[in-house]
Amino acid sequence: MKIFEQLNASLSGKNARVVLPEGEEPRILQATKRLVKESEVTPVLLGNPEKIKIYLEIEGVMDGYEVIDPHHYDEFDKMVASLVERRKGKLSEEDARKLLIDDVNYFGVMLVYMGLVDGMVSGAIHTTAATVRPALQIIKTQPGISRTSGALLMIRGDERYIFSDCAINIKPEADVLAEIAINSASTAKMFGIDPKIAMLSYSTKGSGFGEDVDRVVEATRIAQEQRPDLAIDGELQFDAAFVPATAELKAPGSKVAGHATVFVFPSIEAGNISYKMAERLGGFAAVGPVLQGLNKPVNDLSRGCNSDDVYKLTLITAAQAVH
């Protein structure tokens, strides 16, 4: 059974509901059609009910989804009060009303925060910052986690790997890098991946020098100390992490080198470039970013996404919520 069939099967009977704030966008509507017909997830679309209904009825979708119009929402006053309370004096009631009407991502995140839906997927027509900002302000990170991070599920045939962080943290300090590694292990397990975590660098076991190498070495030490049950090693160059023969030469005796399934990049620059090269040159499909460490799942699409990406990330979001 393929990975998304497995995720969908795991959602059976869970009644997961995921809000899609960009509800009138054609890629979102095509994904909604597929979610209704093929999945156990109920999509909740934000937008004009008549426009959405006409589009989906033409596509043969009569039910199995929900629509909320932020301009005519029965619980709007309650949502405003909840947002003002959550922002603790940083937002007036008037500003909260305007924000919820003008910004569908804030409205969607409030539905998640209030427990009215299980998660949110956005970003088809919004930037990562526009999607992540309300999540960080309202949903916030789990206890003990200082930062959210963005992991990508990389798939090619039967191969599946996790790349982190490719979306959020520009150049994380050692303690944050360690936290990203640990959170990425949980993400890997959700996809049935046995996490063998490589802390990547331009150096393998002292072959190179510099502050950036030292940062990865320290991050590896922290992560190993905090989670001795996980297979974590570094610093490793990508070839040492991925190629068994190279690992034997550069990192003999490592339980991770040559067999890594989770790759933690030292910077967003390295991670972002690498996943896009793997897509375009290596033929991998990249799903995500999956935002790690939030109290409830909110995930970000690429603005270059297609309806298949929306479908897959919605399944992932539902799985994060129920598992």
C-alpha cells in the first residue's frame, strides 16, 4: 500500500476536518473534489458559498464538504473575543474584526484554535510568512519547543526521506538545530520512515573547520544527549550520510552514515536549494513543508503547487491532527 493510501486508511472513522482558507482557488477546488471522493477527510472551504457550490456541482460534487463565508459567520463575535483574548492586549476588538475579515489565514487559524476544525492547509496564493505568522501567534509551539520548522517529505518510487528545515529557520543555532532533528524524527515516524538522522555539513567527522561545522557538531551532541534512543550522527557530508561505500571511508562505525533517512540541513539556504535540486534533477516529489512543533497542525503549500500537492498535504495535516 502506498504512503498516502496508508495515511488515508489511518484516518478511517476519525472524522477529521481540515480548513482550506483559499476556498475559491481552482487548485483547492480540484483537491476538494478528490478529497470528497477518495479520502476520509472533510474539507472546510472559506469563501463565497454560491461560487464554490456552482464549481463543485459542475464537477459532480454535491456534498461531503463544508463552506464558511467569513463575511456571514454566525460565531464571528465569539471568534473576535477569542482572538482578542489570545493576543493578550496586542489587538483591539476593532482590529481583530478587521483582521478576521481581511485575512483568511487568521480566520482559518482561529477555527483550528477554537477546535472547530482539526487543522489548516494554506499557501497556494499566500506566502509562507502569511500562512505561518497567524499560526505562531495563535496556535503557538508545543511545550518545550522553541521554534516551528518546515520538513519536506521527499518521495521517488518506494524511496521516502525527510528534509529539514527547508522553510522557516534561516540559520538556526545549535540548540534549535538539535530541536529540529528531534522533531523531524517524529515526522518521519508518521510516514512509516525509520528515522536515521544525519546532521549535514560541508565536513565529515572533522574533515573541515569553521564556526558552521562547530555549530553542527554541537547540535549533534545536544540532540544525542536529549534523545539517546534516536539514531543521530554528525557532522556528515551528504555523500557520507547517503552512500554506504563513502560512509565506510569517512565515518566507519556510524549507525547513521550511509543509511540516513532524515537529513537535517545547517541552514534554510542549503535545505531549500537541495530539495529543489532533488525535485528537478533527481525526480523526487516534494510534499510540504510540514510545519513541526505546533500545538495543532497548520501546513504551508508552495505557491507553485498543483491540486495533487493540496490533496496530499491535507491528508498529512489530518494525520498530524488525529495521531
